[in-house]
Amino acid sequence: MAVETAREDLQNRTLAKLKGNFARLIYLASTRDYTTGRYQHDGLANEFSPDAAAAALTACHQEIFQSLATSSLEDLVEDLEVYARCNQIEMSELIGTWEKLQPYRITPPMNCGPLTAELFTSNVTVALAILRSRLLPRERHPQDA
């Protein structure tokens, strides 16, 4: 019961304020300790318990990741655009940094299967390429003149 209440609290008070699933995914992945894999959220832990907070974060992380991993490329591109816009990041900067550092590789939940993680990574790579192609000036064809 405490886990479900903590999850609702997380969804209503925190995640609902973030625009788009990429913002939610990045946020949720950032609450995970990269050494232990344990999720931590002081506010939820104080209100419920550390275990309930961790379970709520885990469940929400899995849900958001699954949604992104199975979304269409069109939706993924759109969500990346929303993420950049809402965080006031120039698209060229986001693309350059993400192509170089590939921070999206650490966003899958711990229990994510390797095929799903690879599908997600591949789709983000393609989405970044699509966004990069949109930044390039379009070549003018002779018939356009």
C-alpha cells in the first residue's frame, strides 16, 4: 500500500511537472545510485519509507523506459525536441553532447533486458541523426530556383 501511495505521489507531484517522457526518464535514472543501483529520493523516503520510495522510483522508471523503448521514431524525435526546448538547450548542443557522451545508455532500468536496452539505444541514435539532418540547410534543387 505504501509503495502505491508513494508512486502516486511521485507521479502527481514530481513527474507530472516534467514535460515529456525523456525528461522523466532522465530524472528517474538520476535518482539511481550508479554504484549500488538503489534508487533514492529523500522526500519520498521521509514521507513513506526508503524501501517504498525505492520501489516507487523503480516502478515509474520501468514504466517510462518501456514507453520510450517501444515508441515510434517519430514520437521519440518529438520527445527529444520537447526535452531540449523545455530545458532551454540548443538542439545542436544536445545532439553533439549526446552523440559524444551517449548519456542515454545509462538510462535503462536495472532489470531491463539486453535486447530492449539495445533497441532503445539504437532508436535514440537514429532519432539524434534525424534531428541532426533537420539542422542541416536543405540543398536547393535546380527546379526550386
